[in-house]
Amino acid sequence: MKNNINIAIVGLGQVGIYLYNELNIKKKDIEKKTGKKIKIVAISAKNKDKKRKFSISKKIFYKNPLQIFKKEKIDILFECIGLSDGISKILVETALNNKINVITPNKALIAKHGDNLSKLAEKNKVNLEFEASVAGGIPILRTIKEGLATNKIYKVYGILNGTTNYILSEMEITNETFNKVLLKAQKLGYAEPGNPKLDLNGFDAFAKIRILSALSFNTRISKNKCIMEGIENIELEDIKIANQLGLRIKLLGISEIIKNKLFETVHPCLVNKNTYIGNVNGVMNAVIMEGKPIGECLLQGEGAGPGPTSSSLLSDLLSILKGNIKYPFGMSYYKRKSVKAFNNNNYKNSLYLRFEVKDRQGVLSLITNRLAKYKISVKRIIQTPDKKNKKARIVIITHKTTEINSKNCLSIFKKNKNILKFPTLIRLYN
């Protein structure tokens, strides 16, 4: 690689503008470590005049990012827009086809099109780096690709979304409702100010699990139908009850190979307060890998905010500047195989079920009888009457049961006049 490197940044949101500033102030440090001089020759975003945290050079601003390829000689493109398709996809494909190295924090793009983009990068002998797409500042992808390259990993799981982890932790600490804590997270920049839906509904963590699966198990990115649930239905009531039971609620992403089949899921879990994962709080992410011969390997760090994300983007930059064309997924596209999906109906967990019911005789036996009908046995019951409003709350912890049993059983409660709202279900992890 030549000594003078031209860089373009497209997308100047929270991450893009922070990265722009970091590149400007760390030029000398980067040159010391790599022997390369970097220069930002082009930037692009929707609005040239938007108020930003750091001022930009309008001389290098392009309204249409595709014009950059025609006017400038680019060596490295940072794509920081964040769409799974549209301009994000077009930009990355155009750059790779023009033999330009690409660095992106865009997990939605990689989870959806990573296989084809990696194939394109290999064909054109350039790098496609996406360390920042999973777990913020934690160097998890490089650890799997390089540090654990000769290990056989059979399970990877953890807290992969700092926004949801912050919300759940803060609800427990402050006793404030979901909506109040969400507003706080938005003010602090942990959640999108406009539409935080992709964090809250589990999609963000799920995109990351798909990337981790492909890297960990040397497979193509799966398109399997999986269980994906977020935290929108978790209420303060559930946090308090979990606390009384010595448990905490965490949104976990889980991927493992079960009997040579791939199982991937994202959903809230009740975890024991005494476990490691039960004590990862705030915006922290934690990823745990199980494999041979490494055993259990754990990485933890901040997973939300522009600082940690920029740290990973700069790590990718230095990797490229130091040379070597690397396979984006640690192995050639042509050697990675597709794996059959594990049947989600056979997924087993103990369950936490919260029922809000009319305080009438026979309602509890109605619930337990219906659970028994679907082979769901009860481990523990907590009944709290509300005499004033003629209501009661029933919390049931079950023994392990299959996903199909719990789904079929709960569907019965939709139309029962004694059940005031559809039961809240949270799975217990291990």
C-alpha cells in the first residue's frame, strides 16, 4: 500500500462526525504506528449545514456521495449511514468494485448482504472491515477471526445491545417506568432520538448474532426464521419481581450449534444475580464464547455511543494500513457452508409467566390445569391479591418446557374473561 492514503467518510451522524474528528486529531499517532499519512479528501451527508458536535470542512463536502468516486482517488471508504439497503449498499458495492477498501459499523448491511459483499471484496482483493458492527468498542470479531482462529467454537452468547441493557439496569436502580428511562437514554445519546425501535425490538442484537454466527462457525449468514423478541413488553413490575427472586432481566443474543444444526435467538432472559452475565449493567456489552481448546472466553466493554464505535473503526483502519488483504469473515466465501436450522419448537426453557386476573375463586386452578394440559409443570407460584380493585397478580415459574408447548398453551388465554391481559412471558436462562 502507498504511503499517502485518501479517505472518504459518508454519513455524519453521531458516529460519523465523532470519527471525522478522531481521524483529524490522531493523524500523527496513526502515522507513527503504520508509517502511512492519512488525509480526509471527501465527506458526505444529507445536510451540509446541520449543526454538528464538530465543525466540518465544507470544501470537501459532497451532496451526492456517488460523485466522490468520480472526482477523488479514494483508498478507504468509511460507510456510516447505517441502512441495510439503498445508498449504503450501493456505496459499499461501488467502492469494492473500484478496488477501494471499506470500513463500516453497519450491522444491518452486513447481516443482510455480508456474504455477497465479502465475495466482492475477495474478488477485487480489497478489505471489507466491520469490527464496529458488533459490540461497540469490544474487539470481538478480530478475536474470533485471529485470536481464536484455530479453536472450534460451538456457542456464542451475551448482551449485544447497550441501549436495552442501560434501560433494564436503570429501571431496576431508579424504579422508573420503561418510557421514562427510554427518554433518559435518548437524552444521553444511548438510544436514537427519533425512532429507537430497532434497539428495543431486538433487531439490532439479532443482526449482530447473525454476524457472530457466521464468524464463529465458519458458515454463510443464515436466513433462518428465528425467535426475536425485544424489551418493549417488560414492565417495572417484572423488574421488581425478578429482584425479589434473586434474578435480573437481560436481553440476550444466543447462537449455538446443536446436533450439527444452527440455533440463533434474541429475547429477554431472567438470569441469576450471582452469574457473570447477571452483573453486566448499564451500556456495557459482554460476549461469551465456548469452544475447544479455549473453554470459556469472555469479552466485555462499552457497546453504545460514538466513542466505543469509533475505537473499533480506527482499529479496522490500522489493520488495513498495516497491509495484508484479509478474508472479511476469516475464511474464503467459497469455503463457508450453509447450515441447517435447529427446530425452534424444540427450544427448551423454564418460564416466568405473569398473569393479571380477576380475583375470583377457581382462576388459579384454571391456569394450572391448562398449563398441565400442555405438559408445563409448575415449580413456584406467587399470588398477590389487590382486594380494592378486585384483581390479583399471579406469577408462575415453570419447569423446563418446549417453545411449542408454551406457545400453544398461552394462546388459550387470549379469550378468557378472567384473564385481564395477555400473560407476560420471560424465559429463564440456564
